[in-house]
Amino acid sequence: MGAVVASAPTVGSNSEIYDYKGVRFGLVDLGGQSSLRSAWSQYFADTAAIILVIDSNDSARLGLAKAELQKLVKNEVSRGRRADAERSEARREAFKASADMATIRDAELKSALLLVLANKQDLPEQAGRLTPAQVSEGLGLTDLREREWQIMGCSALTGDGLMEGMDWLVNKLTAK
């Protein structure tokens, strides 16, 4: 916040613990390359929220983000991971050894909150930046009727909108 930091796309995953207003978040930054997407489901157990960061200045990739989001909310990403789930002793223990693996799979993200951060709102619209409403429309968020979601325009550079998004998430998580 306040400084440009050189970054590169995540390859694999990065994780860290983040405390915000008395809530401890275990954050996992998942690489989005197509070759990595099949591994996403290993992180889904006990997921209370998904934070999806969208580059509002990259409208060309919004369709891809929509397709992947639809897979996440429909739990299609994890469907190919049944063998991994069956091998995971910790996961079976968490859901009781007699639990049906399909039930585990379907429960992984079913109640997860969704916070969409429409980043780069500090850029001018005439440069091609989409508004949060345009990002919402492009992602089909209004079609997600059985999931609590929020979209927040933000700027990672200035910090605008980030705390408001996290406030929404903390309020919803603590109310559960």
C-alpha cells in the first residue's frame, strides 16, 4: 500500500497467516496457470471464504475468470480429485472415516463466502479499466443466488477498498 512492488505470477502456491480484527485467516495464494488448476482442490477442505482478485484492467481474461469461478462454486474443480481425497487420512478423520467421499467433496466450498476484489480501480476508465459493476456482470455474480458474495472495487497500490472488503468478510464470518 503506497508503493509499487514488483511481483510475478504465483507458481504453485504461497501461504501465510493474516490477523484482521480478531479473525485469523490462513491465506493461500494459488497460481492460476492452467497446469496448476487441477491441484487447487487440495486446499478446499474447511474453506470458509474465497477471495478472488480480478485485474480490472484485463478485460480479455474476464471470461476465463468467470469459467474458473463457476467451476469453483459448483465444486467441479474437486470432482477429479476423489482419489487424492480417499488417500488423505487427515481429511477422512476430519469428516469421519465412514463419511461418503462425494459428500465431503460437495461440502468443501458449498458455504464458502465469496469476496471479489476488483483491483486497479486507481486506473482511469478511459484506459480500459472495468468498473466493479462491469466486473460483476462479466463474472455473472448475480447468478450466484445460493452463495453470499460481495464485490469491492479496490486498489492494491493505494489500499482503497481493501479494508472495506475485509470488513465485510470479517462481519460475515463472525456472524456465522
